[in-house]
Amino acid sequence: MSTVESAIKIVRVLQIAMLMSVLLFVMVGELVGSNPRLSNPALSSPTLFYALSMATITIVGVILVVRRTLVLQSSVALAARPNDPATLSRWRAGYVMTYALSEAVAMFGLVLRVIGFSLSQVASFYVAGFILLLFFGPRRPSRQLP
């Protein structure tokens, strides 16, 4: 197996693990968030919800920049030189950063749920994090920028 193939496999395993963790966030949020003793109504202000919503929008923008600067440029270089370890590390790091940022969006939902917001209010954070993780799956390096 080539180094690119093994990197794709590693990134795919990381993606699946992080997708599963989003589902775990939902379960934990429902277990903890449904306990009225642990939720804090004083923190359940619309201001916090809107602040995390704005942070989510910013994170999506950062994900697009990371993908353009790390993943896609490295992908073009890897298509020409598939055994370049520095470029492969940069490509893999781009995916790890993309997944970590996507996971942060879902974690915002967990935080909001634990402090007292309802599932219907935080579901968009869970769904957005899951879709971002799913959408940005590892792709074989190609010679052209999409």
C-alpha cells in the first residue's frame, strides 16, 4: 500500500470516529441536559446562543480557508509527487484541522444542551457538525484545483 493510500485510510478512520463522537454528544447531551439540577437557566440566555451561532459561521469560513490552503494545494502537489512526506503531512494536517473545527460546531451544541437549551434549539449545531464531517471526507489527491 502506498503512503497516500495509508494516509487516506487513516484520515477515513479519524472521520468515522469523529462522526460517532457527534452521535455520542447527542446522547450525552440528552442524558445530562434532561437533568434539571445540572442545567443552569441563568446561562441559557439568547446572547450565548447567538454568540455560538456566530462562532459557528466563522468556523465554517475557517474550514473553507483551511481546505483551500492546506488540503487542496497539497492534493495538487501530491498528485505530482505522491511520496513527498512533507506534503503528505500537510495534506493530513489539513484534514485533521477540518475535522477538529467541524467537531467544535457539534460540541457547541453539547455545551448549549448541558447548560439548559432544548434539543430542538441545539439540533442545528449537531446536524451542522455531522454534515461538515461527512461532507469533507478524504479524497484521492488530484492534479487540478476544484
